[in-house]
Amino acid sequence: MGVEKIIFYIVALIMVSSATMVITVRNPIQAALFLVLTFFASAIIWMLLEAEFLAIVLVLVYVGAVMVLFLFVVMMLDINVDRLREGFTRYLPIGVVVAVAMVGMLITVVGSDNFGLDKIAEPERHLADYNNTKALGSELYTKYVYPFEIAAVILLVAIVAAIALTMRRRDNTKYQKPEDQISVKREDRVRMVNMPTEKKK
Amino acid sequence: MNFELPNIALATPEITLLCLTCLVLVIDLFVPQQKRIVTYLASQLSLIIVFALTISSYAEQSSFAFSNTFVRDSMGDVLKLGVYISIFMVFLYSRDYLKQRDIFIGEFYVLGLFGVLGMMVLISAHNFLTLYLGLELLSLSLYAMVAIHRESASASESAMKYFVLGAIASGMLLYGMSMIYGVTGSLDLAEIAATAESSSNQLLLIFGLVFISVGVAFKLGAVPFHMWVPDVYHGAPTSVTIYIASAPKIAAFAMLMRLLIDGLSSLQAQWQDILIILAISSMAVGNIIAIAQANMKRMLAYSAISHIGFLMLGVLTGQQSGFAASMFYALAYSLMSLGGFGMIILLSRKGFEADRLDDYKGLNERSPWFALMMLIIMFSMAGVPPFLGFWAKLSVLKEVVAADSLLWLAVVSVIFSIIGAFYYLRIIKLMYFDKPEDTTAITADMDLRIAISANSLFVLGLGLFPGMLLALCLSAISAS
Amino acid sequence: MFEWVISIFESFPMGLQTTILILLKIVAIMIPLILCVAYLTFAERKVIGYMQLRLGPNRVGPRGLLQPIADTVKLMFKEIIIPTGSNKYLFIISPVLSIAPALAVWAVIPFDDGMVLADINAGLLYVLAITSIGVYGVIIAGWASNSKYALLGAMRIGAQIVAYEIAMGFALVGVLMAAGSLNLGDIVRGQSGSIFHWYWLPLFPLFIIYFVSGVAETNRAPFDVAEGESEIVAGFHVEYSGMAFAVFFLAEYINMILIAILASVMFLGGWLSPFEGILPETVFDIPVLGMLLGPGIHWLLLKTSFFLFCYLWFRATFPRYRYDQIMRLGWKVFIPITIVWLLVVGLLILGEVPPWWDAA
């Protein structure tokens, strides 16, 4: 068994167990942190697949930004975990049935019958100077340029929607206008008054 | 680098709309609230420009661009024109409504235009990727629009429901697509169609088909995946409900066509069964539950569910003429639902939604003209000749009867549509034979009055001369 | 003796040999780094002292030079106090989470031509990704401490780091466009020519934004609201003591050095000499003088020191930003400027503007 295989099994074990922890731990913060670990482990698996760009971007975007904001929100919420867990036992049977069905289907779908090495050949290994980033970039910007642009538009819509739904301008809030503050002149603040000097009587 | 510049000219309407929408977004930033009308006019102008562009470059045959992820054909063009017209009407109807509720903001129009872009992408998709992205672009805009009235708790609640269920549906759709990708090794609809036929793994394909159908049924709002429809229609501001109820149905028809006919035509036997079940249950649940509704918007929501059932009838025949009939139905339904919801907007005013059935009592005494317009819409939805809805239903049923061994389906649909006629006619009874509870005069701007009247008269006119639209659909389908 | 060591080493299997070599290289980077941190704290106190007309530390050892050693010893022997009601595991693990990424980034830093631990293609991305993980240490520390001040500090820093990371990322995109490579060594080589070939000139706004964002990312004054001793005591590490605190401290300073060295590598030509292209070629062949004036690690260290001095200078000069001002600067000033400048860089590259992008 090569080193790669050992690494794969270790990382895969970490990934699966931390993914399980995400849904079983009681504390939402810990759940979020386990999710971070899951992302990290999957990044390593991508790295093993020679997809270093995707691996690094997964860490950069999901671990570095998305989950930070997620934690940020979870920390500020006062989530009552016990109330979330009410009815857990009540829904357990149907949940188990659905889960079993899904697992069974997944096995039939992605099992070795359809995706074994005899069906799909092992991808060829690249040399050390192979540049995954460049390969991905040239595919994205030529062949898939149209879906790529639409994805960008979707993100734009998400920004517009987020701002439209959350930004409130209340009338009684006071806003600072830095440009006004900077451009203020002495005349706006100080009024020179000329008064006749007091006369001694 | 060997790279062939794609035929960008084919996507001119899409690109233009994207640029114009961004322009509207920027213009809106610099427009003070009192002059928000500028944003409105700019959005309408964008739609007109895109309309003109699409007409001037009307596609006689299918042509592809962007490595076959994009297709331009006459079916797509006709549907797109339908979308532009519907959204133009939506913006027209909703202006006053938004103003009265203090949500006359630029984002409504920007999101609306992005939704149009999403529908265009969806209609022109020739690849699972673009199909999915177009759908998401449309859905995301819709989720945000439903929640746009932030002070309204019911709107936020329904936006949440819509979003969660929509996300599940997207997941289902993606799951199904990934299975089909696993079998065929391609995301391109034409390649999928070519390899699916000879594939040894039919079971997996069927699994994929089932998940895709679930996803599509969710988005269409077909029973048993219809739970969100009444809540969202009811909870959303009427100006958004009218958006959801009109043009997206046209886009949904296109999605159905692209997925099932262009992509998975080899599985026709399977999806025919699925569609029959979906269609019958939609017609049954939609028409029967609508009777129990006391709220106009909910009633129309259930009516939408039943109409979706009808729309599927044409597609499931698997014949060219059947598709044309369904296309005709989609366009006709979108026009009728514009009229129906437009009437709710017309009767509503600040602090009064006019969405209870009781609000329509004695409309004839308050305004005989609009009572007549409503009568036309209701008769048309019920499928009473000679209105447009009748021809839509007739053409679909004709196709079902023509198909072998589906006669029973036609009979069942006729029975349900007769049941459905009850609640449409009840509205007419309320309008003409009951005493009004509320005698306030109708205060609506002249353009809204004219637009509603034109809409209803159009329904009547097309009903009197249905041949033109039907012929257009037929030629569009057979050309692509 | 030496030959004997080598012969033992060569008897090991190949895999072990590489591992040992890599470990040795890591040690060769880490030890000087930690020493640098120690004397950076000393320099900080001295520099700020002089700027404020004080003397700074001058009692421990000659001219106070042993002060950092004394501080370290003190911190080592202090007790680590774990607050009641805190989350014990996370409390202990968070200093580790903040120092590990800070150290891991050094793997791809090129000190001289070819003098780099891991010469990977996606070096720049790696830097960006790993530094972005560092924030977890701080956020978790703030939350796990079960203290209001700590939580407030963590909240502040969470938003701040995410905001400035975007500007920083865009600045790096500019560098990547200019160099056409994500490999840090290639980025330096792309700047060779003369001092005017360095990217600080064509990417000037990005250079400034990168460094300022770097200051914000490392929570240094004037962006140190996460610590904000006058408002929230010491922010996220208020409950930490002894070595646990020292590790946070270490991570902060390592990150400072990192930002400084990255700024030198990406905008000031790394190990390249500023005399290149100015003095005649023959000068570089003179035995000792040529070595000094020619490219080499000393130039990188000098440039890095300059940025580190700037850090200290800022701290002595600027008053702390208010929180809303920080957010405004990040989102409304830096990000738009970077986006506009990316467009400019794109046009410059397209126009093959000399001396950076002429076809040669």
C-alpha cells in the first residue's frame, strides 16, 4: 500500500467522522468547527487527486471566508439546542428509512458496477510541472465561458438581493459623511464676531 | 492557444439585457426616491429593446453557440417574446401597488430583469449546466422578490418556505443530472440523447430521470410537490405573485421540453408515466382544493396547479403537435393569469389587498366595465368558449385523444376541468348577483385601467381568432 | 566526523532521507524566524520609545539586548489559567490554530533564487488560503474564553479580516496578472531588470492597499480594534496567560514578518538588487562588493526590515480607527480601487506597455 493510499484512508476517515460530528454534536459552534475540518479534509483529498487549485480554493473560500462568517453568525445567535432536538425520536424512524433508501441508491449508482476501474480508466498522472490552475482557467474561459458568466450574474443577483433585503435606512439614525467631515472649512465651524471693546466708564 | 471565438451574435438579446440591467442598477443608485419612476421607465425600455432585438433576429432554425451550451431556435424565440410581454405587463400593473406599500424600490425592477435573464438562459439552454444556472438565476431573483416587502411577516415567511423548498428541488434536480452525467459522460443535451439510447445502464438513467422529474415538478408546482405554491402566492405581495404566476410558467414549459424531449427522449415510456401521474394529481388536487378557498390569491394558486396539470398533458403525448398545444397553453395561461392577478391589483389600494373572495361581491354595481373584464378572465380560465382558455384546453385535449390509449386521460381531465369551472363561476356569481360589501370607488391610474382592459380584451380576441397563435406555436415547434 | 554523519545519512532509505532534509530545512527557517520575532518585539519597544522621546528597555543585558530573552523566560514559567465555564479544548487549541498557519506559509517563501522549501506552482494561492485560516485561532479563542470582552474582540476581528482579505486577494490578483504566474519565485524573476521593473511602480495602488490590508489583517495599529486595550481590555486574548498568550503573540509577529516579506517579494523584487540595471555589469563581478551589491538574500531581509519598521512607525504615529471607519475603508475604498486597478493592469498588459510587459 503506497503512502498516498494511507494518507487517503486517514484523511477520508477524518472527513467522514467529522462530517458525522457536524450533525451529532450538541453545540452549534462545535458543529461549525467540525464542518471546517470536513472541508479541510476534502481539500486534502482533492490535493491527492492532483486538483491543487480546487483544493486551495476550497480552503480559501469555504474555510477562510464562508465558515468564518458562519461562525460569526452562530456565535451571535442564542440557539436553543434542546428545542431543536425535540421530536428527534419521533422523526427518527422515517429519517432512518430515508437514509437507508438514499444509501442504497447511492451504492447502486456509484458502486463499482458503474464506476469501477474496469468501467472508467484510471486518469493518467501528470508530471510535476503540470499546472492545474492554468488548465482549469483555459477550460473555464473558453469552453465554459457562457455558464461561467451566468454564474457570475447569479452572484451579482445574490449581492443585490442581500443588500435589498437587509439594508435599512431608518430615519432616526445618524450617518457620518466622511467626505463632508474632511472638506469642512473653518468658516463652517467658527464664526468670527467683531464686537466693540468694552469701554471703561 | 487554440480557441475559437463563439458566435456571440446569437446571444445578443441575453447580452444586451445583462448590460441594460446593470445599467438600470447603476441608474437606480443615483435616482432620488421621488424620481424612482426613472428606474421603472428604464426597465420597461430595456424590455422593449430586447423585444425588438429578438424579433429582428428571429431564428428560423436552430443554431448553437458557446460550445453548444446555448441554442437559439424559434421555439425559444417565441417563448422569450412571451416572457418579455408578460414581464412588461407585470411591471406595468405593479407600479402603483408598490408605491402604495412603500416598496417602490429599484431592486424590484433589477431583480425582475435578472429573473427575465434567467428565463432567457433557461429557455435557450442546451446543456445541463446552463439549464441549471438559468433556473437558479430565475429562482434566486424570485426568492428575493417575494421577501422584498420586509415589513410584511407573511411575505418573509413565504419567502423562507419558497427558498427552502426551492433549494431542495434544486438539489434533487442536480442529483438526477449527476446520475445521468454518470451514465452518459456528458452534460450536453444532444450528446445525452445520443448516448442514452445505447447505454447499457438503463436503470441508472431512470433513477436520474425520476430525480429530475421531482425537481422539475417542484419548480412547476405540480402535485405532490405543490405545497409551496398557495403559501407563496398568498404571502408574497401581489405584484410579485403576478410575476411568479405568469412568465416563469412559460420558462418552465421550456425547461420541460429541453430536459425531456431534447435530452431524454429515449426514456419517453418512463417519463410519460411520470407525467401522467403528475398531471392527473395536479388537476385533481388543484381543482378540488381551490373550491374550498376563501382567498382569491390562494384560489388562483390552486388554479395554477391545475393548469400546470393540463400543460403537461400536451407534452406527455410525445408528439410535435402535442408540444405545440402545450406551448399554446403555457402562453395562454400566462396571459390569463396576468389578467386575474392584475384585477386583484386594480381593486386593491393602500391598506387593502382585495384578495378575499368577498371583496368581489357586487363588483358589477361598483364598476360594470371591470366586472365584465373579470368575467372574461374567469370564463377563459374555466375554459368556456369562445375565450382563449377554451382553445388552449381544447387543443391539448385533442392531442391527448389523438394519442393511442390515452382516451381515458382526456376523459379524466375533462371531468376535473368541469369541477374546476365551479369556482370560477362562483366569482362571476359574486360579482353579478351579490350586494357589495365595500362601495369605495376604484382608484387606479389610467394606464393600469387601460392595460387590464387590453389584457382581457386580448384574451377575448385571441379566443375569437385562436388560429394565429396556435399556428405560430406549431411552426415554432416544428422548426426546432 | 562530518563524513561519518553523511555516510550514516546515505544509508537511510530514500524516503527517510528526503523527510530528514525537509525537516532540517524547516528548522533552518523556524529558528531564525523565532529569533526575529523576539528581537522584533525589542525593536518595537526601542523604536517607539525613541519616537516618543523615551529610552525603551535598557536594563537587561548590554543596552537591554537580553530583554526579549527575559520576557520569554517569564512567559514560560507563568501559569496557564483556564477560565471557569470556558470550553477547555477549544481554549487550548486556539493558540495552536493561530500559529500553525502562520508558520505553514513560510514553506513557499523564496529567500533567494531557488532557496525555497516548497517550490509549488500555486504558491500565491497557497499563501492566501493558509493565511485566511489564521483567523480561526482568534475567533475560537474569543468564543471559548467565555468572556464578554474576548467575544467582542473576536466579533470585531472576524468581520475585519474577511473584509480586508478581499482587498488583499484582489491586490494579489494584480500581481498574478502582472507576473503571469502563481509561483512566488517566478513572480520575483518576472521583476528582474532594474528597480523600475519591480511591480511597485505599475501596481502602485495595489502595493499600498496590500500593505495596509496586511496591517489590518495582522491586527496591528491603527487597525487593532480586536485588541483595543482602552475599550475591550485586550480583546480576544484577555483570558490567556503564560505560554498560551505567548503563542498568540508569536503568531501575530510572525504574521507581521510574513506580510512584510510578501510585500517585498511581490512588489519590491524580493532578493533582486536595486542596483541591477543601474550599475554596470562588471561591478557585480568584484569579489565582496559585487556580492553585496548583487542580488541576494540580504536585499530581501533589508526590504522586509523596511516594512517592519513601517509597522512600528504606524503604531507610534496613527490613532486607532473607529470600527465603522475600518469597515468603510475596507469595503468602500479599497475594494473598488483594487477592482479599477485590475482593469488598468489588464489594459497595460494588453497594450504591452514597456518596461514591464513589452514582448521580450
